[in-house]
Amino acid sequence: MINNLDILFPEIFLSLSIFTILMLGVFIKRSFNIVFNFTSLILILTIAIILNNPNNEEKIFLDSYIRDGFSNYFKILILISSLFVLNSSKSFIVENKLDKFEYPIIILLSILGMFFMVSSNDLILFYLGLELQSLSLYILASIDRDNLRSSESGIKYFVLSALSSGLLLYGCSLLYGFTGSTNFDLIANELNKENIGALFAMVFILVGLAFKVSAVPFHMWTPDVYEGAPTSITNYFAVVPKVAGLALLIKFMLVPFSNILLEWQTILIFISIASMILGAVAAIVQKNIKRLLAYSSIGHIGYALAGVATGEVSGYESSIIYISIYVIMNIGAFSCLYLLKKDGQYKENISDLSGISKKHPLLSISFLIILFSMAGVPPLGGFFAKFYIFTAVIEKEMYFLAITGLLTTVISAFYYLKIIKTIYFEDSAITLEKVKNKSAQVSIFLSCSILLTFFLYPSILNNVVNSLFAN
Amino acid sequence: MNFPILSTLIFLPLISSFFIFLSKDKENNFSSIYISLFSSIATFMLSLFLWYSLDVNTADFQFVEEKSWINNYIKFKLGIDGISILFIVLTAFITPICIISCINSVKERVKEFLIAILVLETFMIGVFCSLDLVIFYLFFEGGLIPMFLIIGVWGGSRRVYSAFKFFLFTLLGSVLMLVAIIVIYWLTGTTDVTQIYEIKIPKEYQNLLWLAFLSSFAVKMPMWPVHTWLPDAHVEAPTAGSVILAAILLKMAGYGFLRFSIPMFPYASEFFTPLIYGLSIIAIIYTSLVALMQEDMKKLIAYSSVAHMGYVTLGIFTFTKQGIEGSIYQMISHGLISAALFLCVGVLYDRLHSRLISTYGGLVNYLPKYSLLFLIFALAALGLPGTTGFLGEFLILIGTFQKSYLAAMLATLGVVLGAAYMLWLTKRVIFGVTQNPKIKTLSDLNKLEIIMLTILSFLVIFFGFYPMPLMETFSSSVNSLIDNYQLALNTRQ
């Protein structure tokens, strides 16, 4: 077993570095900058380590930990998105006096939790990873502890998330009781449709996971937490945990529940349709951009779940592509928020964007590209994400799901257009403060150029994602 | 031919729009205007060269380009035949005219306006070149973004409402087409149009797929009863936006019927012919009556566009040589005439900032050059023999008479109504007594406006007397379209 420790190398490296920079933070005064820079370095090094890892499937620790192409892909996606989120939000963090050295360390801890989540092949390890991630997120949500809204959102998230974790744990124990094992492979062999208890367990686990990705009807926390938490945290919430949550949903369908897919699918289809509709309709009346992005993320998760709900590899692939493009779009959109500063304050209302295109053409055109891409208008990247999802869904002849999805696309286009209208069509011309935030600008630039040029070579993501399911 | 001439044609405007984006002139926007004029004229020359080197004796697709695109199963495939080349030339011809017209009419954010126009040109040429359903959808939908911005940023007072209506109507129609495209892919294993022609889609699927395509094309055409976005969009759009909308965007749907609906779903096309006849006749008569009552010049021309497009759908679904050729001819001619009429309205709007008919009257005494050109276009729009407008309608009516007397009779009624509203418009705007004292101070056309409008009037009259160059171009393609359609219907029975 010890010989196989190199499989665990990224996690070991990450944990040791977390301890080291924690010590740094404790012993050096005003250590935010140092810790922050080290965090970026650690993220880059971990990416390098994982890229160096082979993608062949290997299991260690009594088959409870798995490393394969699937987990490696998600780990890299988590790392890259965290890197961009962290760096583009740095000046926001400093200016809002959130620059405690714990901030990046807690983010690293949550990343460690997600690593265990996506690599778990065992219920216990899975739950441990999930809790490590969730506990870090509770702290992050209330990191601005003197701010009433931030603390409120932290408590809200904690209470609801603890409830869902409890349900999830109950599901895990039921599953153990009915199958006699916590190992995913063994559970997969034991499970069948006659096993009513296991079906209950499945529902509980699904509830827990749906909560983490904020799918309807377990989405209630999302708008409040997104609005209450500082923008930099919201950005992190909107991107990284969703990736991990989706990975787990796919993993549960692939391994432990592969024999009772049909039951699992029925629930997922409902959740997916409900998320798409609510995400589209509820966002229309929002005035706060963060709240609007919360609802839009609920809608986007609905589309990603539609791909998962097909229960086919092509569907999972389309979901993974969707979530990857979703990450790119959201990093760009939130980076735009880091540049919206007026009168010394970061603005988050749609009305604060009114007519900014006259004075800030570059920021406006970038926001325009990202928003049209989110709406799924060709030839931008967001269209291809949706296109793959609908291709997979229609292949399974789930026409109802496809047509609902397409109609909600039209409805959700309305609120994206509303923001564009505010930016471009209004007569007033708001001038924003100059914000020196190079990394946010770089994030916006990269995100826009990927979305704009995606149509030139749209199979680039497909090729990567295809290879994940090759065996 | 190894040189990717179609890709060059498509992406030339896009690349030059990037250069405009980079150009840095603050006050007069000279370099932006020159870059865009130069590139759009180069595109036009290139399209003329394509027309010249196109072999019109064959119905095969020419200048075909093929690249693997999405995982080898969807190809980036371009190609043109006798039908599409004319639309490409029309697009490439109208764009420089729009750019010239914006020198007079667009006062703010000229640079962005030119970028939007050039990006739009890329999408429009792309629509007419694509031989793959997904590529077609990409270009078809992509055009929404620049058009939405053109209406919304540079439009009139109710621009937000119109832009949203335009965008959401078109998007709603198109998403169903996307479903149909994906279904076709799973039925046939390809989205390559030429392969789908060969494979033939099973009869039981055709009706639903045809309706899904119709939902998109009907909105874009626009057919009654989903035409309501068009008058709003036209009224609020700036002159150049209206010109592009009327001259080219409306032709995409007619082209879509010819390229996709009929060859791919021959059975459904025959099945739904009565529906199309009904909708077309309603469009022709109803919108002509509505046009009679309009007080806004742009709205009147917009409604007349709906009526003219009614003739196009009627002609296409006769499946006769005359009907289809007439429809294509009508589309080209409407592209020239409606563009010219919107330019004429734009000329007046630039001077008096009013589009209401009642503002004007007796223009002939003070703007003689303008009045002459306006009269030519108005007469062409009502189908005076010797102009392109006559030939299209005439051929369509001949085609319709072969299939249905009733439809042809009712459509002929539309010709009379068309004459009524156009002549009445001319009478109220050009002739009559000058009521408004401001008209006496108006200046006649300036050089740029004379250039634009004379070129258009020359073409309208030239092709009215001598239609052969156009007819020869698409004749063999139309023949093969009809032959394949008849063949498909016969083999099924």
C-alpha cells in the first residue's frame, strides 16, 4: 500500500503546503500577501503534479480511493477555476478589508475536501471530503464577520447545509445497511430494483447532492447566500463547489447506482426541469446582479443535470463540457463585477450599469459577450455547451426535457438581454472609477477570447472529455 | 479550387471589423469608415468574381469547402449554387450602401455601428454559403446579436421594446429548428445537407420536422400571423438597419425554404402546401389593407414587405419552374426596391426627423431629384412592367395559376391593393399641396445619396428589362430542385 502513495501525491502535497502556509500566517505579521502568493503557487504546482499523473485507473486503500482520468480532469478544473477566482478577486478582498491570512488557506482546505470527493470510491471517504468542503464553505460565507448580511448568509448556509448533510449521511447509512458495504463497487454489485431500502437511500443521497449544486427544490439558500456573501466568495461559491457536486452526481450514476439508473433518472429529470424553469423565471425580476447570477446558476445547473439525466456516457460528457464552459463564463462575469466601482464602493445593482458602454467600451463589450454566451446565442461558447446537452438529450428521445430546456433558454435570454439593455441602450452615462485590477482584466480577456473563438475548434473539449470515459 | 474563397468571403468583413475595433480615431471616424468601405467593396468584388466564375449549367454545389469541425461528425461545409450566389451578391452589394448611408444618418458611436454592420455581413453571407445544418443555424442565429444592438443602440424612441421583440420572437422560432436539426442528425447520422438529400428522411418524421423548420422561417420571413415584430423593428431601427433587415434578413427564410424545407422534406412540403397558400394569401391581402391605413412611412413599407414576402412563399410552394424562379426573382428585386425605399425614407428622416406621411406633401416642387427617384422605386414596388418588381410577381402568378385558380385570383387582388397603397403614399408625400413650411427649406439629395439611389434605380430598371443574367444563374439549380422534388414524391407512391 505504501508503494502506491504516489497516487495520493497531489493530496499529500496540498495538505503539507496548507500546514506550512498556516504556520507562516501565524508567525508572520500582516501575512496576507505572502500567504496569498504562496496559495497561488501551490495551486499552480498542484496543477503541474496532476498533469504529470498518468490517467490510468488505480485504486488504493482497500479500493476506497480512486485516481483516474475522470477525477484528474475535475481536479484540474477545480484548481484552475480557484486560481482565477482567487487572483481576480484579490484587490476586491484587500479593499474590502477581507485580507485575513485564513482566507486563502480555507479555500485551499475546501479544495482538498473536493479532491477527496471526486476521488472517493467509498461512502465514508466521500462523506469526509464533502464535510471538509462544506465546513470550509460555511466559514467563507461569513468571512466578513462584522457585516450583518455576510454573517446571516453564513448561518443560513450552515443550517440548511447541515440538514442536507444529515439527510445525506442517513442515506449513506441506509445504503450500508441494505448492501453491507460502503465501497462503491461492492454496492453496485449488491443493488437492484427490488431493494426498496436502497431506493430510499438513493433519494436521500440525491437530496444531499442536489443541495450542494443548488438544484431546485433545494436551491433556497442560493440567492440569499450569493447576495449576502462578499462578491469574491460568491464567485467561488458559484464556480468551484458546483464542479465538484456535478462530478459526484455523475460518479454516483456511473458506479454505485448503475443498476437502478431508471429510478435515479426520473428524479433527476424532475430536478433538471424544475431548475431550468425556476432559474429562468425567477431571475427576470431581480435587480441585484449577484442575485440574478444566483438564479442563472440554478438554471445552468438544470441544463447540466439534463445531460446527467440521460444516463448515458454521451450525456455525462455533455454535462462535463457544459460545466467547464459554465466555469469560464462565470469567472468572466464575476470578474466584470470586480471592475464595477463607483464612489469608492463596489456596485452590484443592475441599475449601476446604466449606460456604462459610453465611457467603458471594453468592459461593456466583454460583459456583452459573456451575457450572450450565457444566453446560449451562437456562435459563442455557451451555445455549444447547450448544443451538446440537447444532442445527448434528444439522442435518448427525451423530447419533453429538450423542448422545456429550449423554451427556458428563450425566457432566460430575456433577463440577459435586460442587462445588455441597461449597459447599451440607456441614455444615461455612468462613469466608473478606475480600478487597478490586472488579474480581473486578464480573466475577462481570457474568458471572452475562449468564448469568442470556441466555434473555430469546438471539439477541443470533446476530445479531452471523451478520453475520460474511454475505458 | 484549393483557395478557400468562400471562407475568405465570409470572414473578410469579420477581420476588417477587428481592425476597425483597433483603429484609434476620435473625432471624424475617417479610418473606420474607410476600412469598412474598402473591405465591404472588396467583399462585393469577390462575390462578383464568384458569380462570374460559377458554372451556371450545373446544379451541383461549387467551391465546396469541407473541414472536420465537431468530432468529425459535424463538418464545416460551405458551398454555393446558382440560387445562393445571387443572395451573396445582394448581401455584398447592400452592405457598402448601408455604410455610405450611415455617413449621413449615424451621428454617434459610428465605429461600433460599422463593426456591427460588418459582423452582421459575415453572418449573412455565412447563411447563404453553409451546406451544413449546424453551421447554417450558427450563422442564422448569430445575426441576431448585431441586429439586436443596431436596433437597440441606434434606434428610435421605442427601440428597447422593438429590439426585445425582434430578438425573442426570432429566438423562440429558431430553438424549435435546433431541435429539428438534432433530430435529423440522429435519424440520418449527418447534418451535411447534400448527404441528407441522398439519404432521405423517413416519411413519418417529415411533418413534424417541417413544422419545426417552419416555426423558424415563418418568424424570419415573416409570415402572417407572426409578422408583428417586423413593423416595430423597422420603425425603430436606424436607416441602415432597416435596409439590411428588409433587403437581406427577410430573404434568409425564403432561401431556407428552398435549400432545406423542400429538398429535405418533399412529402411534408406537399402536405402543407394548402397551409402555406392560406397564410400567404392572408399575408398578401391583410397586410396590404393594413399598409393602406398606415401613417408612418416606414411602417407602410414594412407591411408592404410582409405582403411581398407572401408572394414569395406562394411562389415557392407552387413547385413549378415559373413559381420558384419568380420567387427568387421577387426576393432579389424586393431586396433592391425595399432597400431603396427605406433609404428614401431615411433621407427625409435625416432632414426633418419625422417619418409621418402627414409631415410631407408637395415635395416634388422643392426636391425634384428625390421625387423622381422615389417615384421610380414606388412604381417598382407596385410592380410596374419594366421594373424588377413586375417580373417576380408576374412569374409567381403564372406559377400559381397552374396549381390553384383561387389562390391566384386572390393573390392578384393583392397586386391591386399594392398599387393602391404605393400610389396613395406617393400622392401624399411627393405630390399635393405643400402644407409644412419647413419643406421649403429642405435641400435636395447630396452626392452620396444620389450615388446610392441612382445605382439602385439603375439596377431595378436594368434587371426589369433584361432579367436574363439573373434567370440564367439560377435556372439549372431550380430545375434540379423541382426534378428532385417530383422524383421524391413519385418514388414514395
